[in-house]
Amino acid sequence: MAVRLAPTIADNLRQLPVERGDKVADQVYRHLRKAIVSGEMTPGSRLRETEIAAALSVSRTPVREAISRLIGDWLVREISTGGVEVTDVMAEAAEIYHIREALELCAARLAATRITPEQLARLDELNKMMPIASFEERVHINQEFHLAIAVASGSPRLLEMIRGFREMFLDHRWISSQDSTYARRAIEDHEKIVAALRAKSPSKVERVLRAHLKMGWSEVQSHAKPE
């Protein structure tokens, strides 16, 4: 008997708006990608064009296009019996982390020679927000901080790749409440990263960022909550 898309997923999709201003396929793609990366769509869930189209009140064509992009992202895969299913992204977390690390180090080296005073000021502003933020707020501020460095690299392609790989680590199964010691060290690391960028030193920013990312990966591993 074929495995059907979980009713709760279809119910959640029905609550998501698909506006006619943006390209419909792009919106469907973003909705499905977010559901997969967040863990809402669990590994092995089947994606059926007709059910997704009905849930989002769109035709099957944009759904088909969105699923094709998700296959390219390695978030879903085609199966021998036909159709596609969600892959287990977290099973490849270590590989994804190392790819993300390489991309972010590359972006940071480029940013060290290209960052503007306005971009440096924004990084300072984000770092000042961290100590008074809640845990949930810190997660998003940290994400914005690292993406701001990617923006400063001046490479849109690199930014888009980094955004995609960082997004995968926002899965609730890999986020811990992080104690005050970790939070303090993260803020200190951010200050060192900004200082290295301000000094326009690619080698220094790479060294500091590498240590920071490794600390984050150790935290992810120690608090992983596989389901």
C-alpha cells in the first residue's frame, strides 16, 4: 500500500498563502523547502503533486517545478516505485557542515577585502543585540550575522549557497538552548571576526571564523535531538 502524505502536513500547507504577485512555483518551493528543513516533513514522507497542489490551491505545474528544484537540492529523491520522498538531511549533517564551513571561510576571506563601513556597522549592531536577546532571537541574530558576512563577500552565488546550507541547521532537532558560557564565547568570537574584517585581514578572519564554526559544530553534536 502506498504511503500517503501525512494529513498534518497537508493541513499545514493549506494555511500557507500563495500570492499571485511572485512566481507561484517559487512560493511553492519555499513552502516545501521550509517544511522539509524544519523537520515538519519527516524523512520518508512522500510528496504527491495532486495533494500538494490541492493543499496550496495551485495547479500541478508549479508543484512539479518546485519538486524538481528540491531534487536538485538533495532534499527529496526519486524512488523506484515512482514519485519522490523526503531525504534524511540530518543523516548527512557532518558532510553538510564541512561544505558550509568551506563556503563561509571563502566568503569571509572575500569580505575582508570588500566589506564596507556600513556593513561593518551592521555587524557591530547585530553583535550588540545578542546579550539582551532571548534564545530564539539569538538564533536569528546569529543567522543574520553570518549571512551579512556572506553578503559582504560581494558574491551573490556564494551567498545563496551559504544561505541554503545554514538553513538546514535551523532544524529544531539540532538546536539547543545553549548555556550562558557558550553564548558569551559566541559573542566574543563575533567581536574578533568583526575586528579581523575591519583590519582587512583575510588570514586572520579565516582563522577566527574557523575556530568559531568548529565550536558551533561541537555544540550541535552535543545537543542533537534526533527523532
